[in-house]
Amino acid sequence: MSSSKNYRWGVLGTGYAAREFTSGLQSLENATVTAVGSESSERASNFAKSHSIETSFGTYDEVIHSDSVDIVYVGTVAPLHRKLCLQAIEAGKPVLCEKPFAMSAAEASEIAALAKAKSVFCMEAMWSRFIPLMVDIRSRIRSGEIGEIVSVAADFGLRQTPLSNPRLFHPEQGGALRDLGVYPISLAVEYLGMPDDVRITCAFGQGGADVRAGGSLHYQTGAIATVMADISAATPTVATIIGTEGFIEIQSPMYRPTRAKITHTSIPGPATQSSKSRSGVSARVHHVASAVKRQLLKSGKSLAAGYRGNGYQYQAREVMECLDRGLTESSTMPLSQSIEILKVIDLGLLSKNKTPTDE
Ligand SMILES: NC(=O)C1=CN([C@@H]2O[C@H](COP(=O)(O)OP(=O)(O)OC[C@H]3O[C@@H](n4cnc5c(N)ncnc54)[C@H](OP(=O)(O)O)[C@@H]3O)[C@@H](O)[C@H]2O)C=CC1
Ligand SMILES: O=C1CO[C@H](CO)[C@@H](O)[C@@H]1O
């Protein structure tokens, strides 16, 4: 389904995310960016010129209250997300807000509560969930192709320094967990829900930001997720979703993938004649090895799906389709999960085993 109405978007922010999002949005036929806002009228005006946007404002507030804006995109640094989302919702404007959705689960809950009270649409810009391959993977998992999900493993690491990317090393504007960890955690929360126990530890840099974070999420069902995020070292940036009847390996970059592999597994059959005739440990080893071989023989169907442009437009299309249908939330990225992602991050940042690092 694609939205029929033409929606006018107002962009808050003029940085990297705002630029990428605006380019993506401008590739959609039914969306127009009509206004951009910044804390500096010069930055807003330059952004408007380079993206052919008709109006620029030197405040975010003017965009939110502009009569020519139907939907607000919050693309500023995270400490401003709460305030800007609340202002937009108060003004009755649907909001799409960058990740991390807020600075804490408490802030996210406040936004979600106001959106609910005012019946205004609000969604975290977790663009990964709307990338075509992720949509395909979701539908396979929902139809039971790999059975019940018991484990998710995902990492996202970039090799950056405080000089190459100061925002990432700012304890409030970045940090490994809030900036990159949201993607692995979002995947775990999507397929396993809110964990019953979070065991994440962080290594903090001299500037106070967590530069590396890793650990596990545990569920009463016995399911376990492992997550890793790093802003100072590149990691494979891959993900694996494991079910009782198979697994899906999402190739790099796991947050906007185009390739994956699905493997269907089977329960190893009874021991073969030859292994039955052997005795002791060697027979057992032979039996397990041949079972593994049989499983691998059943494996390995490639999944591939490209995406158009920079991929940021799919989340915007979701917002507009939800509005067409009169919804105040997306079922693919519900606010309850944005809150859960931040609960996990809050717990991770509180972890007792803080390790200092030179980075
Ligand atoms: N979805 C994605 O792929 C990506 C998402 N992000 C997310 O987007 C948000 C912005 O990140 P990004 O665009 O990379 O950051 P940038 O540093 O490139 O831009 C930051 C933006 O926030 C505004 N801002 C307001 N107050 C401050 C302040 N005190 N210090 C710095 N900037 C400020 C800036 O100014 P002004 O508006 O006044 O011009 C600018 O618009 C973050 O939440 C980040 O996690 C980031 C990268 C990619
Ligand atoms: O969210 C993000 C997605 O990827 C970017 C790098 O390509 C990050 O910098 C960013 O914060």
C-alpha cells in the first residue's frame, strides 16, 4: 500500500541525519519538505537552499507551528528530542523522531503518554525496520519459517575518534549504546521483547561517553540476546536471529542490510549403522559430526533485497501510511518498544562494572 495524500514535512535540524532524511524523503512522490528549522537562521537558510526547501526558520518552534507543515521530523541531537516531540504533539503535529528516541525510558514514556492523550501520531525513526530486506525477514519470521525465536546476536561498531566525530564521544549526544547500540537492541526487543535481566557493561572514555558496550539480555523463557556497540573500533556489524527451526544471518551492515542467509535446521536423526557399531566417545563424535553435516546440507538460502536511494524514505512512507489509516502509532515500530529499547540502554549505562578506557 502506498499513501495517496501529499504530506508536507517540517525538518528540525540541519546536521547529518537531517540531510540524509531530507534527501530520502524528497525521493517520495507524495512528500514535500516545506520548512526547515535550526537554532541558527543562517544554517537553516543554507540547508533550505541546498535542498530546495521553500521556508527556513531560525527556531524549531516556528517549524512546529507553521501552517505549511503537516508532519514534524526531529533530527537534532538527542537531548532535545523530548522537548521537541512534546512541543510538536502539543501542537497536534504527527512526529517522526530520530534514534535514540529520548535520553531515557522515563523521557520516552512521557512522550508516549502525551501522544496517547492527544491522539497524535508519534514514532521513533528506527529506519532499519523499514528497509525492504528487514521487512522480508520479519514476514518470514512471523510466518514461522525458523520456528520460535530463542536468540538474537548483533553488533554495530564504527572506527571513530573524538576528532573525526565529536558528537559520538559527547556523553549526552552520542555514546556507543545510545548512538549505535540502539540498532542491535532494537532487533532483540523486536523479536524477543523486553528482557527480564540485562547484563551489559560499558567502557567509558575520558570525555565521559561509553565508547564500548556489550553484554546479554536474558528472558524467563530461556531466550538470550547478545549485543555489542563500539564507537572507537569497527565491528562486523552483522546480526543473527536464531529460531528453533533455523536461523537468519543478516550481513553487514545489519542496520541497513541488502543480503542475508536463511538456514533451516532439522533434529538430527538416530545414529547411523556405522556409528552404532562403534563404541564409546568416538561413536558419539561421529554421530554428532554426521548430524551437523546433514544439517548443513539442508542450509543456506540467500535472501537479497536492495533499496532505493539512501533508504531513509521507507520509514517516512510508514508514517504517511499510518496517517492515511488514522493510526496514532506504527505497529512495526510501536512506542512501547522505543521505551523498552531505552530501558535496556538505561540499565546498560548504569552497569556497575564500568571500565575506564584511554579512548
Ligand atoms: N538514522 C540515522 O541513520 C542517523 C541518525 N542519527 C541521529 O540523529 C540525531 C542527530 O545526529 P547527527 O545529525 O549525526 O548530528 P549532527 O551533529 O550532524 O547534527 C546535530 C543537529 O542537532 C542540532 N543541535 C541542537 N543543539 C545542539 C548542540 N548543543 N550541539 C550540537 N548540535 C545541536 C544541530 O544544530 P541546528 O539544528 O541548530 O542547525 C544539528 O541540526 C542523533 O539523535 C543521532 O543519533 C545520526 C546519524 C544517522
Ligand atoms: O544511526 C546511525 C547510522 O549509521 C551512521 C553511520 O553510517 C551512524 O553514524 C549513525 O549514528
